[in-house]
Amino acid sequence: MLINRIFFGFKQIFLHFSDNKQYICKTNSNKISGRNSELKVKNNIFTLDSTDIKILEILQEDARQTYTTIGKRLGMAHSTVYDRIKRMENYGIIKKYTTLVDAEKAGAKNLTAIMTIYTDPKESEKVAEKLCKTPQVIEVYTSLSEELQIIAKVIADSQESLHMFIANSVAPLPGVLRIRTSIITKKFKETQPLMLNEPKKLTPTINKHNRKEKKENEGRG
């Protein structure tokens, strides 16, 4: 009887360590080692570290750079760079890769205008969503001062077409109270915003592609 109890006790200890080992493996599959930092994922929430931010800054300089080139600049393996970039893509931090075109040098004769649209607060979200679906509108923001405002960047091929667009497509929207339009006459600077250099100021991101993430983790295991 005593021998059975001792055997049962050793069996429990063995199972305890086995379970812990399996748990550690699952946890480690969510960490990708960098040179001096780790890409951290906990409870399906992803937090950027200083290495991630440096990778994003390099990609913003030129997204055509290879994993090897980025790795050499940061002193890490190209496979680590690949894993980090893929993880940021899966979490929606890297939204897409695109090309910035200088419309003037390309020969386009479009004019650009900034619309400030004052709206009924109850309808502002709907107005913003409808503007987002319009091809002439390339940027949409909301701003709160004394009144709730929607700020939209619009392109048109002439002042007449801009006027027609505002009169026929924007002004009639439910909730629009009044519109102020400023035509841009000269552009001095246009760049993409850079990342913050302090990871602590960044908000952790929840993975919306959990199935894809899970498959990648299983593949690594």
C-alpha cells in the first residue's frame, strides 16, 4: 500500500512537470528573439518593442528593402526580421505596402482641397463613413473643438467639379450643418508620420487574425 502511494506521488510529479513543459513550449512559440529584445505576445495582445519600431522606421524609409538588408542594419538574422514583420502584418500594424506618387510630376492637374464639415453629433459617424466610400475623398478625420467637425481631404480636376461634388454629394448628407472649403495652392511638405521612439507610449494591439496566427505558431512548433 505504501509503495503504491509512493508510485502515485511520483506519477503526479511527473505529470506536473510534463504539463509545465508543454505550457512553456506554447508560450515560447509566441516570442521571437531579437538581438537585445523580444517580440512580446501575451493573452493574444501584441506589444511593440524598440526593435519593432526600428524595423517600421526602416520600412517607412523604403519598403523595398530586403529582410537581409534590414537585418544587417539592426545586427540580427534575416529570419528574425521576417518573423517580426509577418507578426506585425498579422496584427494589422503594417496595413499594406504602397507607392507614394508625386501627382504634379506625373502630369496630373488635380487640385486638392480641405473640407471642414460641421455636423450633428448624432450623424457624424454616418457622414464620415459615407465620405470614406467616395473616391474623390482621400482622407477623413474627426475633430472636436466647440463643435464636432469632420475634416476631409478632397481631390478634383477643377474648381467647378469640386463645387459640384460638394453641392451634390456632401451638402445633402443627413446631419451636415455647414461646410467650409479651403483649396490648397502650394505644397511645402508631405511625408508619412514616423513611429514614436518610446514603446511605452504605444497601445498594445489585439490580434484580429487569431486563426492565421494560431496556424503560424503550430507551424513553428
